[in-house]
Amino acid sequence: MSPASSVPRGVPWHQVSPMVSSASSVPQHPLALSVSQRPLRAGTIRRLFPPKRKGIFPPRFRHLGRVLREGFLPFFPRFSGAFLARRSRMDALGGFACACAGLVLLLLLAAAHRLGLLYQLRHKVDPKSSRHGGELVAEVLRAHGVRCLFALAGGHVSPVLVACEKLGLRVVDTRHEATAVFAADAVARLSGRIGVAVVTAGPGVTNTVTAVKNAQMAESPVLLLGGAAATLQRGRGALQEIDQLSLFKTLCKRRTSVRAVRDIVPALRQAIATAQSGTPGPVFVELPLDVLYPFHVVEKELGQATSPGGLRRSLVHWYLRNYVHNLFAGAWEPRDMTPLPVQVPLATAEQVQQVAELVSRASKPLVLLGSQATLPPTPVEELRAALEALGLPCYLGGMARGLLGKASALHVRQNRRDALRQADLVILAGTVCDFRLSYGRVLSRRSTVVAVNRDRAQLLRNSDVFWKPRLAVQGDAASFLVKLSQSLCGYSCPREWLEGLQEGDRRKEAANREKAAEPASAHLNPLALLHRLDALLPDDCLLVADGGDFVATAAYVVRPRAPLGWLDPGAFGTLGVGGGFALGAKLCRPEAEVWILYGDGSLGYSVMEFDTFVRHKTPVIALVGNDACWSQISREQVALLGSNVACGLEYTDYHAVAEGLGAKGFVVGSDAGEGLDAVLRAAQATCHQGRPVLVNALIGKSDFRQGSISV
């Protein structure tokens, strides 16, 4: 066996014991000197330099290929473990460094995106353009069919008002921001389009809170545009700077703040669609100063005219310059401004068929319609035709008053509580079981109840407590009734039931007339006054209700003449809506005779709007039931607590206040005959001549509403 054959196969050459004869004088390979300084044995040489094999290296340098493949570690067995550990740590550090580099790159990209650097690479900025964001606001409003908007001037929103005027939109400025929102609310209810109010920042926005809440509870699609401090100045003590979005968190369906000029159009389109979809309601869009004014104004305001100097100042200069350019990047590129689709929930065919079967089997059916039944997309005239075809007796509430005209045989106005107790089928079409229906307690347990409402929370309000619906339909009430009428073609309501309700109406109204004939303790009997008014109202009149006791009495006596002929605040019961509602109503229906039924308490909230009526040539007639008292509160407070504290007012000369603001004032106090008629007719004549009118009617106390509650 040769010396080479004694070496086990597979053993690396550097692990072979250096047992070489002293006579051997084989030259050492330079790379092997560190392993051993002694001559190597022939077997070791053969393993170092094996016979020729296929490979890329010559036989003498075959080990160099191994070195290239495995590194130098095989030559240094004592240090190979430490080196591998060090190499592992180096690999880990390298991976960590790569991860950090990637993270830094992502952060840089995110920062570039946030600063608008990436957007600016693809979209140009025109520093010389004199256009401003207010023009985009006006164009979107015009594209959505807005014809007028209501505002109270402020520097934060001046570009919007100026641009709207230039595009032909009518800008109506009021004496209080709440009035602007009330007017927009009225326009939304009567026109079916979005109502728009524009107010300045800070106090201008906070003054609208009550009116916005009223619109929410009345389910009116109102767009409130509010000015704001420049975005870059937030938290720096800017003029009238507050957190405005938080104010509307529970009041609006959508609230958003525009961050760049290019975002104005999509923000407004989405806000308007949201306001009109589902259950309608108000939305708030905040427009900071720097997205409304032109480039050169914003640049100057942010200090861009100063030249940079020093590192810190240069960085600030660059940041401000980039900020302004990002605001206006792509601002004037063409954008779609057409209205987005409006989503309205609808009842299914199966639900309509179920109700049709219930109606066909009922002997005493009854329909209660609320304001929601008058919402688009179903025209009110189509709804009226459907109700007349159905032939079911109806109670009308809220905006639904007047839906069936002045003297429809189907419209039942009195004794609602008794009728609900007798009915075997009750359809709540947009009517909610809240305090207005005693939370559902007026519904009989024996009655089959069908509820239809767009909003699920309203649909099931107080259910399983005092009432339970047989069928709850989350959908549009008006379209539901139209489909129900179509499925019940040829149906006829039991005549005895309808005639019995009509007879109860006649008896109640006769009793009211007898009470109207009674003399009041002083001044006019409020019932007599309201009966005379009802007799003189034309068919094209529109009634606005703003008050407590006097207006609640009017609801029993004065009959709206046509669909959408009655405006009241709704479930929130807000006082002060009169001026704004009348303003919006007159602008929507300039040919109509608009009457405001005021209590003397509620008049105090908006009497200054007679200045608005005069300036904007919107003649309306205000009838003030002046009993020198907050009567609705006093009646209960005195009876329960024995004091009239904070309820007393004076017989103030409100007609003189109106005269001082440029309107015509009349006063009537004792003559309930021809003298009263003459005053009311004179008021109508003056209004037709284009001048607003206030009739100060001094009325006495009445026990007509004895037992009514104010909470």
C-alpha cells in the first residue's frame, strides 16, 4: 500500500498529518507554508496535485478553484469558526442596513407624497394665474342646479361670494348666520335641490349650530360652506381659528376640510351626493383661506416675498414655497363637475305585496304621513294622485300638511288619538313614533302596524316598548305608496269608516268655531283671528310656522292650500326659523303669497330679517300673535309650580320695529269683525306692491290648548 493510499478518502488535505521523510525535498506551495514548514509526503503531494481532471484550472492550480469556491477558511482551521460567526454577524448587519435603507426610502417617498413633491412632478403650477378657489366652488354649485345661496359676509369666504355673483347665482346676505342656514333649509325642502349657506370662520360657523341641528332632524339636504384659517396657520393663533370639524361630528352626515385647490371639486361633489342620499341631512365643507384666494395673494400672505438667507431661513423658505406650489398644483385642470348619483333605499316588490294584502283585508285602515314622504325623487303631485287613488283616510303632519289640498275628503284633521285606537291597520309613512305620537303609546295593541322609513333608527323608534310593527320597511315612503296604489288598483276603502272619521272632523271644527266666537279676556280671540285669516288666504299661499302656543293653535284652524304649502321647524321645535324659512320660500316661489305665523316670543329671534326682506325685495307678510307672554311655557309652569317667572313679555310695538327697518307695519287689537278683515286685506295689497308687511295682532288668553304640554 502506497503512502498516498493510507490517507482516508474524503479527508481534506490540510487535515493530513505532516509525516514526511527528511530525505524528501518536495517544494512547498506558497499557500501551504502557514500549515507546515516541513516537507510534505508524496501521498500528500498526490492529494494536493491529483491526476488530471476536467476543470477550468490547470492541474497545478486546481486548489485555487477550491479556494475561490470555499474561501481561505480551509487553510485556517483554528480560526474558521470565529470567522464564520463574524461573517454571520456581518451578513445580519448587512441585511439590517438594507432594511434600514429601504425604510428610509419609503419614509422619503411618503414625505415627498405628503409634501406634494410627487404630484408636482406630474401637474403644473401657474404662479401668474389670477384664478382662485372660489371660482371652482361657484362652478360646482351651478352644475348642481343651485340658483341662490345665503350668506353673511366675511373675509374668509369673500372669493366664494364674488365668484357666485359673477356666474349668475343669487347671493342673499342675511343679518344672522342661523337665518342663512334656515333659508337654505327651506330651499332644500321646497325645490328638491341642495340648499347652500356660506358663513365665515369661527363665530360665523358656531352661529349656525342650532340651524344645522334643525336641518338634521328635519332631514333636509343642506350644504354649509365655512371659511377657516389657512391650513399652515392652524394652531398658531390665527384669527377666528377653532376646531370647526368637531362641532359638526354628531350633526352632519359628512364633514371635511379641503387641503388643496384641486380637492375643491371632488369634495363638494361628494358632500352634495351624501347630503341627498339615503336619509337626507346637512353636510359641512371647510374651506381654508389658502385654497380660496389667488396664488399671488397666498404667496404674499405666507411671506414668500422675502429672500432666503442662512440655512434655517433657506429651509423655511423652501418649505413655504413648496407648500404654496402644492396648494395650486393641478388646480385648473379640467374636472367633472356633474352631480354624483344619489342613492335612495326602496321597498321591495314582496314588501309592497304584503302590505297590499293587509290593506285589502282591513276594515279600518289609516295612513299617517310625515315630512319624509315629501322628499325627492317622487314628485309630490304624483304622491297626491296615488293617495287619492288608494282612497285611504290620511293624517298629514309636518311638511306633508297640504298634500291633499284645502278640503280633501281623505284628509282627516281632528281626533287623531281616537282614530288610532279604532284602526285595525295603521301605515306609518315617514312618521316616527317619538313624542309626537306619545312614543307609540297612541297605537292600539290590536292594530296591525306597517312602518316605512328611510332611516332604520327612526323606523324602529320605541318599537317593542309601546308598539311593534307587523312589517318594517326601510325605504322611501313616497315611492312605496305609489307602488301600493298601483298594486291595489280598483280597491275601495270601507265607506262607513271614512264617513265616521269625517263626521268626527265636522263636530270638532264646529266646537272650535263656537270657542272662536267667545270674547277674549282682552284684545282679540286668537281662534277668531286665525279663522278670519283662513278665510282670506289665496290658493297660492305658503305658510311658515314659527312659534309656540299661537302657532300650535293655527295648526288646528289654518288649512294649507297645496302640497309643500306649509313649513315648520320639524321635530327639533326650533324657534326663530320664520325669517329664514320665509326668505327661502319667497325666492323659491316668487309668485306665492308667503305668510309667517309668529308668536311674539319667536319673533324676537328674526325680526331684524325685515331688513333683509327690504334689501332683497322679497315681500312677505308676518302675522304676530302678540299675547305678551311665552304662553306655551307659562300655562304649564304656573299650574305646576305656581310662578310665571321668566314668562312675561310686553305688548311691544313690533309693527313700529318693522317700519323702522323699511317694511310696512299694521296693528290690530280689538275689532274682530270688518276691521280685522280690512287690516289683513291691506297687508295683502301692500305685499303685492313689493313691500314686506308685519301685522301686530294683540291677542288675549284662551283655554283652547289647556292641558297641552311643552316638554
